[in-house]
Amino acid sequence: MFSRPLISGITTAAGHSAAVLFLASMSPALHGQDAENTEMRPPFGLAWGESAELLETAIAQAGGKISQRRKAGADSEVWEVKGLEQRALQTANFSLTAGKLREVELQYWKEDWSAQTYDEFMQRARKFLEDKYGPGRLLARRQDKEGKGLMKTLVGYRWEKETAAIELYYFSAQDPKNLFRSLSLHYKSPTGPGRP
């Protein structure tokens, strides 16, 4: 049920291998389609409203393991999935309401990635989404300094249609001794969290 991996390797100008978002599973044939008519679908060839049973089977077939199931409301839950084979994909969170798929969050990071690698990943992902869905809306671009030298950076964009929304975020937190960076993609169904 899962389609080809969404991450492929490229070589940067400096000759370093970098992970690049390759969102081909969102639609099999995008070339020649205009952004207005391209449907927003969840990743991995899934469909909005996919049943919990089918989703669990698809995750297992793709080599993933549900490491945690947590309640997110009266009839909602989130499955944290590890082990899906994509470069730098650390966690995939699948949100279900009444046993149906409503949102997918993909979290990417690698300790050995440089700031340039994250920037390239973000820019290529953004370009891919803009080519497919048109210009995204800037949600956030800020840096906040907190006590003891902690600097937080957040950049986020959103692409939205009647059928769904996709959000792309870069986050970093750095203090004098520690550094954490991540990129995340959030696929939201018309009735999923964060939708009107």
C-alpha cells in the first residue's frame, strides 16, 4: 500500500550527500497538471479516511512498527510509527478520528546534517510543493531568544485546498552546548486537526 520512498539522495554543490524531499507518492503523475486541479492526498499512497485496520496492515507491510498509541481526544488517537525506511525519517505520526485517517506528520532529522543540508531540504520541499500546488502561505518566520542563551527558530509554510492542507516546518533550538534541528511535513484532511 505504501509507494516508493519519499526521500532520495542528491549531491550538494560541496559534494556532500544530502537528503531531499521527493514527494512523488502524493500523486503518481503531476507533470502537465495545473496546481489548481491537483488533489492533496496523504503520503505513502494512502487515502483520507483510511480505516485503522488497513493503515495498520500498510504500516507493517512497509516495515514500520507502531511504537506508541496515545489518546488525543474522546474518539481520536495518534499512532507513533518508527522504522519506515526513508532517509532521515525519524518518526511518522498518524492521527485517526473514529478509526479513520485524518492527519499524517513526518519528522525528519539527522545529527550529522549541516545547516546547509537542512536549508537545501527545506528549499527543495518547498519548491516541489509550490510547483504542485501553487504558492504557499508563510505561517511563521521567527527567532526567539530565551534564558541562558537558548535560541529558537521556526519557519513554516502552508498549502491549502478544499480537499486538504499540507504544512512544512523547519525548527531549531540551540544553546551554547546543544543543538537540535528538524523538518516536518503535516498532511491534514478536510476534517482533520487544524482544519475549520
